[in-house]
Amino acid sequence: MLTAPVWEDRKLCESTMIRAINRAVISATGNNIVPSQDMPRRSLVIRLVANMPVTELEKRAFTITNLREYVAAHRVELLMAALRIFLGHRQSGHISPVSFPSFEGWSRMVRDPLIWLGMTDPIESQKGEVDDESISLVDAFKLLGSMFEGTTFAANDVAHRMQPNFSDTDGKNPATLIASGCREPQNPRIVGYWLGEYRDKVAGGYQLRRLPGSETHSARYRFHRESAEDLL
């Protein structure tokens, strides 16, 4: 729903499918929210910092006391200002950065004019304020890739390598998998779920592939080395 221009789903308690144009903007607020997995690249993070003790918050005074009423009363003026920025960008001949994948329209209409104005690239917030678990998955794929590169393996093989004293006296190998979401790296069943969740993912220069035809309960996998050219 965050990416598609047309949203489709089944109507509750019926077999009817509902289709609708999707122009919604999804907002969420909370204390130190951290998007994870595939959410970071679909999120723009705004941090609200009061810079004052809680007891002083009641004394805050804003230039515009009622923002909702102000926007309604000055709607035409604000729209003209926004369109003037967009038109100025179009006429400037400004060469935009690489379009943001999956959000190309937004990138052209909103992101590029803001960068042209000298403002911070909106998607920079994805780098400093979100955690997409990529670092931990990179470490896990590098570890397992070095162990099993050039061979096929199953969940049992990974769990066996995670057993105590298996050429890992410090216990770093199980800790690496735990950090990437495999909560019991010595349990073949849990490892199997983890491998299934991350199959086809690319991290640390490897792609985890499940061999065609292998059964779910005894699936076999292989790590395939990925170069930058392979990902284009």
C-alpha cells in the first residue's frame, strides 16, 4: 500500500475484491520509532525535539497558533507558493540526482525541487534515523557464505556449525546469527525458518538461493556470489 498507486484487497467477510486509487500519506508517531526490514526505504523520519524540560512545554508559543485553520484560510496562497517552487525547478534546468526507486514521481515532484532549493535531501533521514537490519544480515551472510561457498547445505548443516566448540571457541558465530534474527542458531527447525525468510536476499556480496525442487522441510540452499554488476 505504501508503494502501489492502486490498492487492492478483499472485502471483509466477502469474496469481492476492492480496488481504489491510492493517494494516501501514512503517518506514524511515537517515542523513538525505528522502522525495520523493508520499511526504512519507504519512510521519511522527522524527529520532534522540544529542547526544554517537560514542565516548560505548557509555556511554548507558536507563531501560528492554529495550523489547521491557517492552512484552510491561506490554501490558495500556499498552493501558489508550492507550484512556484515546482515551476522554478522545471525552468532551471537543474540536473536531478538518481530518481528514488519505487517513488519516481515523488522524487521528481517533491524531492528534486527541495534539493534545488539547497535543502537537505529528504531521504537522508533514512540513513541516520532508521535500522533496516542490513548490517546484521551482512555479517550473517558473510559468515555462512565463507562456510558454505561452492557447496549446497541445509538447516541441519548450519545448526551443526553453530554448536559449541565447533571451531568457534568465543561463540561469535551463533551470536552473529542471533543478531540477524535467528533466535536459536543451534536449532535446525528455527534455522530452517530463518533461511526460508531470507532466501533470495542479497547481503555481504552473497545471495541466498534455495535449490529448485527441494522440499520445504528439507530445503537445500546455496550461496551465490553477487557483484555490483549482477545487481543492476
